[in-house]
Amino acid sequence: MPRRKASQTRHDPNPSTEATRNSPESATMFLDVQGVIKAFDPSSGDGVVIRDTDLSEFNLAPDALEGSLFRMLRQGQRVLFSLDSSGAATKLRFGSERDMDTPGA
């Protein structure tokens, strides 16, 4: 088997893999998911968001609004979010940022 030169390293076809693996936020999956708020309780911060593509429901993570412009969510509000390692919705952002190739969009 020929030896590789130092400059010849394997290329990871998914550039986000290395960044995700070494990130302090590695518990968060960095896939953008688009959905709408089904319910939100501002006093407890509990809520549910429904994914547009398959109508799956996800509970909001306790840190879902941290670092976001949102302080309050209303039923039917369109959002983008990520899923954490436990499957909870986190890192909520405005849903009008870009079209996520959802049916009927």
C-alpha cells in the first residue's frame, strides 16, 4: 500500500461533520427544520412546534429561545429550529429566513 504524503489527507464529504464533532455545542444537530408553533406557555417556557414536512411534533428545549430575538411565541407562528440530541426543538429563529423546500411552498 503506497504511503500518503502529509498533504494528502482524506477529505470528509460532509464539511459540517468535523465542525459539529469538535463544537462545544456538539449535542445540537445543525439541520434547519421549518415548522409552526402549536402551543407556548410564556410563564413556564414549555411549548410544542410542528415540523412542516411531516407534521411531527417536538417539545421546545429549555434553551430554545436563548440567543434568539423571540421572547414570546404565538400559535401558528412560523419558525426555523434545530433538534438537539434528545429530539427537542432548540435555537428558534424567524421562519421567513428562507424557503426550506417544503411541500406547497
